[in-house]
Amino acid sequence: MKQYNVAVVGALGAVGQEMIKTLEQRNFPVKELVPLDMAANVGKTVQFHGRSVAVKAARKGAFVGVDFALFSVGADGSLELAPVAVDEGAIVIDNSAAWRMDPGTPLVVPEVNPAALDGHKGIIANPNCSTIQMLVALKPLHDAFRIKRIVVSTYQAISGTGTPAIQELKDQVKSWAGGAPIVAKVYPRQILFNALPHIDDFLENGYTKEEMKMVNETKKILDPAIEVCPTAVRVPIFRGHSESVNIETEKPCDPGAAREMLRAAPGVKVMDDPSKLVYPTPLDADGQDAVFVGRIRKDPTVRNGLNLWVVSDNLRKGAALNAVQIAEVMIARGLVK
Amino acid sequence: MKQYNVAVVGALGAVGQEMIKTLEQRNFPVKELVPLDMAANVGKTVQFHGRSVAVKAARKGAFVGVDFALFSVGADGSLELAPVAVDEGAIVIDNSAAWRMDPGTPLVVPEVNPAALDGHKGIIANPNCSTIQMLVALKPLHDAFRIKRIVVSTYQAISGTGTPAIQELKDQVKSWAGGAPIVAKVYPRQILFNALPHIDDFLENGYTKEEMKMVNETKKILDPAIEVCPTAVRVPIFRGHSESVNIETEKPCDPGAAREMLRAAPGVKVMDDPSKLVYPTPLDADGQDAVFVGRIRKDPTVRNGLNLWVVSDNLRKGAALNAVQIAEVMIARGLVK
């Protein structure tokens, strides 16, 4: 089997670490792992298949001989380095928002729109975490019932903000347990025992960038005709985003039929038996690959409507796993030289 | 000024304690405070205006001479004792679900439907916490724009479950901080760093009792024509329920006009200036009387739609304060002998 040189850019970040773990766990055919990070981190190491691999600087020249470069460094870093990586011969799978809405860049959830990869020009965008899990759950329902409108409220874990946020929540717990004052630096308010209706920057229209990602990316990935009305909220949870999703469909939809479709859908695990208290929670999703769906029930307030509760590990399917799956699908579709 | 004998039934519970504090803070004209609780707690004391008051048994005979009996003992206790209290001459303001949907019992949010008190027969029902704060925020918008449909997802604090849940979250924090195993007894799963889409029992239709309270109580209090599609979720927060509320209205609605109406509305405090990171969070509401509203923005996915983020202290406006306000309004309307 052919093997590939894989760079992970931002290798020491929360998503970068998860990317390396995912490559290992899925036995991705890695010839050489090339962990890249900012200059200050050069010389640190990452663990891969039981070996320590030294981190190199993410810069021009670092991508020569690299087949796949999985980026998770934020939009500015991607805008600067992704074209360099492509010039040097790599396929970039980028986890930032930098290229997602660029018309020439495929934005891909492998279970939803793998064919969008075929016209790629070197950069593939990995969608926003909240969008990925919602669309994995909604794709089979859209195929069957034609979704017209989505009203979604999120319960998003702090690991989506990165390692400093993970440390901040841990520190706030320790301060609280020890009776010390609680310090907020990463978030504008205390996140422990709180909920912030604020993820990413606010825009003129009153929505946040995070919310508009769910609107725009859903249209690009699934169907431009779908209207999305989102509210994105940060909650004191380490891993696992939850979404309360209300859909209105063109065709009559039935919770029982939806449940069966979701049971058969790729990447989905149905946990839905309320009489036995079976429903997904973020702790169920922690470290898991699947998008978990429960609380599937009729919305009787519209002609055709359903509610769902969708939970997934934001660092895995919401980021690292989706990126690695994109690479796998590109290999399977013969898109890699 | 006339003074009243006020019994608090369930005086040692989370809501009972908040009722006593609220009576004190609002200088409610209390002649005698009569704290009642289960037999096992007789002899314990509560603090009221700097004095210790002994807890007596909540039972037949305890309500003789009592003007108002504020109940917070759960539905079974209310079903048994509220009629006894009425027989003995008290007006019962009951925080449980026992009497809310009884056609002869007023279900009242003072800012919304005070006139419903006029036909009372001795028992007044205090609505569910999630309903109260939602309706305080929506009443002025319904008056102006006629709300047709509400899609709401909640972020509910654990104090709504009572003192054992407060202790459970504290214990889980201590276990986590000390590296000990986390024990869940009050909730079916760990609540720390988790979210449970499950409040109160599940019903045949897939909704929980908590969710159906929001549906049915909204119709009874505000307007039977309003359709509500709710998802109720418990999050690891001590105090303060948040709600992501999406409304569809008959008449054109505008975020600016809505904001001005809410600024003028009784019981509401608008915190809505995203450019300055002004929005309400549960910690802002902790210990406060108001219903806080922020993130007021147009929903462009329907002809006439708005989103709001509504936060309030579930033990105060969601329970104790609303009950005390009902007593105040009854005095003002001359409904007390």
C-alpha cells in the first residue's frame, strides 16, 4: 500500500495533537510524519506510533516532499502558509476559516459531499466543528424530506477555543475549589458555572462569525436553499459540542423513519430511547468518532418538523477526524499524485 | 400598613430559603413568619430579619391564622396540603406543577397576567421557572407583534433540582479536582462538564414534562394561540437559566423596536450591545430580580422573526420572587381579606 508524507501544522495545538492521534488510531498510511509548529516550539517532540518526533518550524521549505499538510493554525497562519505548502507540492487540508467560503476551494464533510473534492486546486477546507456534526446528522434527512429551515442552538465545549481555554477552565475549577478568585483571560467572562452566548467575533447583523459559519457553510456543503438560524453558546464542558436542532421540511417527516435513516447513515450513532434514559451527552462523545443523535421527535408546531439533539467530539469529528477522512477519501478517489 | 402572617412550606429547601430571603429583601409586610417543613426538620431554624425562627411541621392545623402560604414542596406535598391550608384560611401560592393546569386555578406571572388572580379560589399556581422568564421577556413583544410560534432551547441551572443537586455538583467538582471518581446520584449521569437533554420525566410524545410545561403554561398565561417547540437541557451551572428563544410573529418585527419595548418593560433588563461584549450570562443574573435579555437580532429565515437570549435567576424570578410578587399583587388588587 502506498504511504504518504504527512505534515501536521500546529502540531502542538489541541487540534494538531488530535490529528496526530487520529492518524495513528486509523492507521493512516503515513511514511513520514512531519510535525510543524511556530519557531518557539521547534525542538519539542510529539509522540507517534510509540516514537518521539521532533517538531520543525512551519515555514517556506518545510513542505517539500510532503503529500498532505493538515493545517490547524488559525486563519492568518493558513492564509500565509497554505499557498506555500501547495507550491511545494502538498495537498493542504485546512481547519481554519480562511478558505472555506472561497468559491474555488472545496469545503467537505466526507459523509455529505465527497464529490466536491474532485475539482480541488491544492487546498481543501475543513468546515467549522458545529457545521460538520450538524450536517452529518441532517444529510440523510435532507435527502429524504428536503430540509427548508434549521433553527439551531449550540452548547459548545471550550476545547474548541484551543489549549489556553482548556487550561483556563482547569484553573477556574482549582481556584473555585480552593476559594481563590477566579481569573478570566481567554474568555471575556468566567466560563466555569456560566454560559456565554458569544463564540468568535460579533458582526454588524448581530450574529457572531461562528453563527454565520453555520449559515454559510451549510449552504455551500449541503444545499444553498436551506435557511439556518443559529445561536452559538459556549458552556463549561471540556470536549463535545451539543446542538438542539429544529428542522422544517418540505415533505412529511416522521420521527420513526428519521431514526431508521439515521441508524443506517455513515458516521452517525443513534442513542435514542428516552424511556430507558438513552440519549447522548458530551461525555458519551468524548474521544469517539461518531456523531451521536438522540431526542428525535416530532415538532407539532409546523406542518412538517422534527427536533434532534446532536452531539459529537468537537476535536475529533469536528476537526481532526474530518480532516484525516478527507485525506482518506482523496486517496480512494485517486486525487493524490 | 396591614401586616400578614406568611407561612413558607418547604422552608429549608433551595426555593424556600430564597422565598424567606425575598420576603426580607422586599420588606414584605410580614407580621409573623411561619417556616414549615417535613417532621424530620422540626426544631431547625431559619433566619429572618436577623432573628432565628423555629421550623414547625407542615401538617393539618399549621395554617390556622396564616394569610399567605408559599409552598415549595413538590407536587405530591402540594396536592395533599394546599387544600388543607385553604380550608384553614390561607391563600396558597404554590410553586409545584400540581395545580398549574387546573382550569380553576390562576397561573400567574405578575408582569404578564395579573388579572387572572381576580377569580382565585384560594390556590394560585406559580409557573415553571423556564416559562416565567420566557414570558416576562415575550409579553411586550407579543402585545406589539403577535407571536405565532416559539422555538426555544434552554440552558438550565442545577439549583432548579433543589439542594441535593447543588451538593452533587459541588461534590463532583471536588472529586474531579482531587482526582477521585465522580459519583452521580441526583442526575442519571455526571453533570459536571456535561449537558443532559433531560429535565423531569419523559412522556410518550418524546418530550419531557419540563418541555411540555413550557408549551402548556405559555398557552394558559399568555395566549392559547401561541405554539411552543421546546428543548430543555441541564448544564453545569449553579444558578441562572438561559434560553435561546426564536420567535415568529404575525406583524413585522424589528430588533430595534423590540429592544426599546423591552427596555420599557416591567421586570426586564436589556443587556444588548455586542460591540462592547454586553450580553447577559447566568452569573450576571445570580441573585438578581430581573429577567435579562440580550442578543436581540432579526431572524432573516422567516418573514417576521427575532432571536433573543433570555437569562434569569431560576430561584428568584423563576420561583421565590414570582411567588412573593403574586402575594404583593393580590394585596394591591384587594384580593386578601
